[in-house]
Amino acid sequence: MEPLSKESLRRAALDARKAFVRTLSDGAKARLEQKLAQTLTSLFAGVSVVAGYHPLGSEISPLLAMEEARAVGAIAAFPSFSNPAKPFRFIAGDPLEPGPFGIMQPARRHPVVEPDLVLVPLIAVDGAGTRLGRGKGHYDRALTRLKKSGARLIGVGWAMQRLTEAIPADAWDVPLDGFASPDGLELFSR
């Protein structure tokens, strides 16, 4: 059997994530997101800036985890686009304003910050840290620079988003350092 192309794998994984989230009651979803926050708390010690994201569609929400990061003294930052054609920057503050692509982002008057821990949304991830995103390359462009600066990149998702099979990696894919779900934290060895 031929391995799935990245695009067909992306579609299948996104459909699976949507189907999984449809099975969750609001209470069950909230409990899982609370477990995710508890899982991520161990990573916040000694971190100055934690970058998260405002969830879209069936993505797991890291917003409770971002509150935990603030509670231990970290600056919470979110992606912000000033120009949809350029890589986003991380801006300190709450994601309260609509930006391009339907993504909520902080007001641009807030400061641009350099995160040392990035919570990365994904459609799927494999055991090598290869991330399957939405396919637009926004995170790939931002993560390349952040990885070089030493930021830790932790994929965030529902446990079922961790695939056992390998995701085909392209030259521009930036491998993640780990994957956090309500079931726990897995760090990938390099």
C-alpha cells in the first residue's frame, strides 16, 4: 500500500479530529482542556514568555494553560498578523481582536515578544515530532526562526492526534520538541 500524501493525510486527520470533538459533551471537553493545562504547567517553570493560540474549530483550547502560565509569572503571547502575506509575530496580550484567517489576535499596540516556549496547534504529529498543520506554512515560517533562537516547541492537541505512522516531512518542516495532550506530555528525542 502506498503511503498517504500529506494532503490526504491532512484531510483524514482533520476529519478524524472533527469527528472526535463531536463526541464530546461541553463538560467532557472542558475537563480535557483542564487536564491539558495541568499537563503543560510543568513546562512553565523558568519560562519568561509562553506563546499560545486562540483555538479554531475543533482545535483543543490552550487558553486555560495560558492562564496557568500567567499565574506563575510568564508573559502570555499570541500570534498576530500585521500583513497576511508575511510571517506572524507573537504579541503580548489577550487575543481579543479579529485578524486575518478568522484568527483572534492581541491588539497591535501591545509589544512584540520573543517566546521561549511555544504551544503549537496541529492537525497531527508523529513520534519524530513532524507536525501536520493546516498547510499554509504560517507556523513553519515562524517556527524556523524561533527554533534557531532556542525556543521550545510543544505541539498541543487531543491524544488521538498523535499518529503512530510517520508523517512525510518536507525540508521546511520544523520538528517539534514534544507533544502535549490531556493524556500527558511526550518529549521527542533528537
